[in-house]
Amino acid sequence: MLYIIAVIINIALSLLEYSVIIECVCSYLPQLCESRFYMAISKLNAPFLNPLRKLLNRISPGLPVDISPLLLVIIAGIIRRLI
């Protein structure tokens, strides 16, 4: 039973990593920024990225680059390896 839960969590974290990477790539393409696909991915990732953005804003306000997606991918990767 625990193995099945671990596999499900592993798959969910992998999907989260991929969706964050896809959102980052799409954000550099202006045509995709207004698409429904980008909006859906952005809404799915927002609950995970917004707390990291607030934390990073407290640590270093005025940071010119948003590194919260990179931080989220690293955290998800660490959790996946621990499971």
C-alpha cells in the first residue's frame, strides 16, 4: 500500500516539474502567453509558485529575475529522491 502511495506522489511531483518547465518555456513565447493552454498550466502551478515568490520577496526584495520555478523544481526533485 505504501509503495502505491509513493508511486502516486512520485508521478505527481514529476508532472509538477514538467508543468513548471513548460510554463517557463511558454512564458518566453508571446504567442503562447495568451493561450488557454498557458493559462491552465499557470493556474495549476500558481498555488505552488506563489508561496515561493512571497518567500523570495522577503529574502531579497526587488530581485530582477523570478527564480521560484527553479526553486520549485529543485524542491520537488529532492522530495522525489527522498521517497
